[in-house]
Amino acid sequence: MNGRLRVGVVGAGIGRSHIQAYQSLPDRFDVLALCDIDEERASDLAQQSAIPRVCNDLSELCRMDDLDVIDVCTPSHLHARHTMQVLDAGKPVVCEKPVAGSLRTVDELIAAERRSGKRVMPIFQNRFGHGLQKLKLLVDRGVAGSLYLATVETAWRRRAAYYVRWRGKWATELGGALVTLAIHAHDALFYVCGRPRRVFARTATLVNPIETEDTIAASLEMASGALASLSVTTGSSAEISRMRFCFSCLSAESFTAPYASASDPWIFTGDSPEAEERIEGTLTGFVPLPEGFAGQFHRFHAALSAGTELPVTLADARASAELITAVYYSATTCEDVALPIIGDHPMYAGWQPEAA
Ligand SMILES: NC(=O)c1ccc[n+]([C@@H]2O[C@H](COP(=O)([O-])OP(=O)(O)OC[C@H]3O[C@@H](n4cnc5c(N)ncnc54)[C@H](O)[C@@H]3O)[C@@H](O)[C@H]2O)c1
């Protein structure tokens, strides 16, 4: 694959931000079609974004032979079904988070991706913020040393107006704040620090009268032996997202803007003058690529062109789904959960109360 990728987007909500990101990379992408069952919403967005084609049925989008990629931005409970449909049509897929409501479904998607020979890229755009990318560089170059502790906070504010249509329900949102909101920060933790091997958690519904949880406290033992603490709520009057990492050679503190905490400015503090020098020297070589959705799409294009690994893979979506499964299982049973979680686990087929 070389040159511009022709994209079709399904779902005109967050799809709007995806379209803006593709259109900010005009040498790499051309958005040719938009699909939504809400025809007026689709037509309005297509007109505002100068997208030539509109349809209201994903099958129609799948039949457009000139599309190279289809980007799934529909409500969460439709992601896996729509991803399968696009793979069956022989096209690569970009899919919003969460890609599925169970580890079993993620494993089915991994098998379908392998069979189809086409690739699936889940969305985790926060990975590409410049602050987090700098930390990743320091870790990968061995400048950070070994991790002792990571603290990850997602303290946002959501009130009744947010919980409309598909939100706040197990069947359609697939979970609560853990599945929809904090999923980005937890992916960022794994991206930089690797995966956990044990999880203990409490969840509660305290802020809004919804089916799913809105407040979580979780304690993780990472595969490296480091510890991590995750806290999440939709009841914070002042909204922040914050990540803090204590490594043997430095500590790193994120920006705290709720929806941009992976971006600059981050604070890196070396444990000695020599460590400070190594941090400074390493960050001199930092090459800033686009951030957010544009950052993920930029790298997606590069990976498809070069035939290399995608910037986010279904294996990453599986790690995310595994954490979600472990948190809900621990909160339900009060048990400390050992990872990995495989087919014999009581919540492998779904973490929603009715599925388990
Ligand atoms: N990555 C992020 O930062 C981010 C931010 C917001 C939302 N999201 C995710 O994006 C997804 C959509 O969220 P949203 O806020 O855009 O929701 P939304 O309800 O505003 O938009 C979803 C759109 O999909 C359309 N739709 C529903 N069923 C359809 C179907 N069968 N075929 C075609 N169109 C269909 C709806 O009409 C609607 O316009 C969710 O899974 C959410 O978790 C991700």
C-alpha cells in the first residue's frame, strides 16, 4: 500500500473528530464516505466536512470498492459486529474503543483478523500525546530505570445529561466509567509500563442513577513487580486526569488537563544531576509527530505503507479487556485476580452481570 488511503466513516458522533484528523493529513487520507442511520446527522456532517458520499447502511459502505479502510465510530455494543462485517467485506478496520464487551469477543476478532489477512486498529489515541511519548522514549532508552509505582487518576464530571441513548447501560455501553472513560489512561499505563499480573478492585455507583459503575479504585501488581494504583470517578467537580510514575532514576508527572493529560507539559525529575543530564540529552532527540487521533492515523498510514506493526493492535485491546474483566471480577467476588485470563474464567464470555 502506498499513497493516500480512501476512508469511509460509520457513526457521525466522535466520527466528526476522526474526520477532522484524517483531513489534517491530506497527503495520507481522503474521506470519501460517511454512514449513519441518522441521515440528517450524516448529511449535515458530510456537508460541513466536504465528504462527497452519504449512506445510512454499513453494508452499502462495505460495497464501495474504492474504499481502502472503514472506520467504525458507532455506539460501543456495535463495534465487534461492525468490525466483523467490514473484515468480511475484505477491508481493514479502524475501530473506536472498546472494541468488544468480552475477552471472548476480542479473541474472536483476533481470529477473524488472522483469517481475513486484513488488519484491525483499535483506537487509543491518547498514547500519542507528546508528554507520554517523551516518557516512553526515556523508558525505552533505559534512562528511566525500573518502575516502583504508577498512580493513574481519571477524575471527570458527568451528570444526567450525559447518560442518554446508549450510555449508562450494560447492554449498550458495555460497562461504566472503567470501560468508556478511564480506558485511555489505563492503556497509557500499559503502553509505557507493561501489563499487570494481579488485580484487586472495588467499584461503586455513587454519582448518577445508572446501571453501570461510575467510581473505581483498583490496585495492580505489574509483571515487572512494580505497583500501580488506578482511581476513577465521574463525580469530580474539578476535572483532572493525572499520571505519576516513580522510576529508579526519575519521576514523571503528567499534565492534568482532563482530556489532554498525555500532552505537554510533563515534569521529569532526575534522581541525580547525572540522571537530569541523561533526561535532557535524550529529550533533545525527541521528534514530535502529530498527537491524538491524527497521531494515531499518521502512524497507521506509515504502518500499512511499510507493512509493519500497527500503532495499536487487537493485542492491546485484549490487554484492556483483560483489565476490565479482572476489575469487575475482583469487585464482584472481593478476590485478588491473577492474569492472564483465558477461556475457563467465569467472566471470559462477558463482564456484564447478565453475561457472567
Ligand atoms: N476515543 C475517544 O476519545 C472517544 C470519544 C468519544 C466517544 N468514543 C467512542 O465512540 C463511540 C461512539 O460514541 P459517540 O459519542 O460518537 O456516540 P453518539 O451516539 O454521539 O454517535 C454514534 C452515532 O452512531 C450512529 N449509529 C448507531 N447505530 C448505527 C448503525 N447501525 N449504523 C450506522 N450508524 C449508527 C448514531 O446514529 C450516532 O450518530 C463509543 O463507542 C464511544 O466509546 C471515543
